[in-house]
Amino acid sequence: MSQQPPFTIRYFAGLAETTFQAELGVADPRLVDYVADLLVRYIRTDVVTRIRGTSGRPLMTVTEMAAEAAQRLGSARRELYRHIGDFTLFWAGVYPEALRDSASPVTDQFANYCRQGKQSYHAASQIDPLGVAQPDSTVLQCLSERFELCCYGLREIRRHWEEGDGEAGDEILLIG
């Protein structure tokens, strides 16, 4: 997991386990661990801007990231597709309201994020990780196949931390 305080890791691991296993009936520890790690990693805003294009400029949109992924090879391509999957899953799951375009009701950015996330996780799962142990391709394929369920689970996790004991959720949101 990421370089976060042990409390943060335990907090999100507990929320993910409770939400996915007890409430949603998802008995896949690798998937649940991946979702918890995703939350821990995305607390830090620098994770969002860590992917850079060939010019060195941070890639901030899914369209830019996808275009860059198409140009990369091997494990670099796999990592970028995984990042796109993580990016879209995080926003579609935790903050879906940020994807609603009030200026254009025709545009469904949420559906676009879900489609792109599923495709990106699938693409990443098809590329040999070249000896890298984590995440394995079966977890990435599972994320592709269960993307909407994971989005729902992340929304439930957010609801729990917002309705929870207050202090723990507030402490998490101040990190990073």
C-alpha cells in the first residue's frame, strides 16, 4: 500500500471490507484490497498528476491519457491503462456528482468514465506485467467486469465515512 499513516490504511481497508463483503456480498479479497489501496493512493492529489505526456506536462483528462497510452509500449502502456482505470473508478465511484455536466444535459460524462474505465482495466489486464507482481491481470480484469459494482461500493464507502463517527472521516480528508 501507499506511504500513508497506518490509521488511514486500516480505516479504508475496514470500510472496503465491510462495504464490499458484508453489504454487497463480494467475497474477493484481492478486489477489496485493491479498492482499499486505491482510496489510500488517491488521498494524495499528486497521484492524479503523476502521469505526464512526452512533453513533460501532466495529463489531466481521460482523453489525453488514452491518447498517450496508445503511444506507449509494454509495461508503460499497462501502467497508464491501469492509471486510467483507477482515475475513472475513483471519480465515478467517490465523486460522481463531479462528472455531471450542468451546461449540457446530453453529455453523460459518468457513462463515458465507466466505459473508459472498463476498457482501460481490460486493456491493462491483457498486457504482460513483465515480472511485476501487483496488481495481477486477474484483478484488473475483474475490475473491468465489475466496474459499476465497484463504483457503487465506493459511493457506499463515501457515505459511510461521511455518516460515520465524523472524526475519522475528517482526519482522512485532511491528509495529503
